Amino acid sequence: MINEPSVDALIRKLGTEEEPASRYELCVVVAKRTRQIIEQMQSAGVTELPGKQKEIVLACQEIMNGKVTSVHD
């Protein structure tokens, strides 16, 4: 289970004041980024992340650091 960053913090970071993110949107963004990380690792021949970190945790940290955002069509 992911305790840090919290779901509420991720939702605030992903959305804006005018257009807040939903839990569903957060789930979709995290899942998509996690799949991208796994695909990048497989193509590079990497079997695990440093410190045995999970891919989903890395995706959440990238959202908190502003490296991943949600784009509305």
C-alpha cells in the first residue's frame, strides 16, 4: 500500500483550482505512467528499480514532483 504521497496530495497536485482532479483521473494517470515505466524498463533490460522500489510508487512520486501531469482533451 502506498502511504506517501497521500491520495489527497496527489489529487491536489494533479488538478488545478479551476478544475480539480478526481480519484478516477488519478487512477488512470498513475496506471498509464506505471505501464510506461514497466515498458521502458523491459526495453532497457532492467529487471528492478534501485532500492527495490515499485513502479507504481515511482509514478506517484513523479506526479508529486510535477514531472507527470494530466492532459484534458
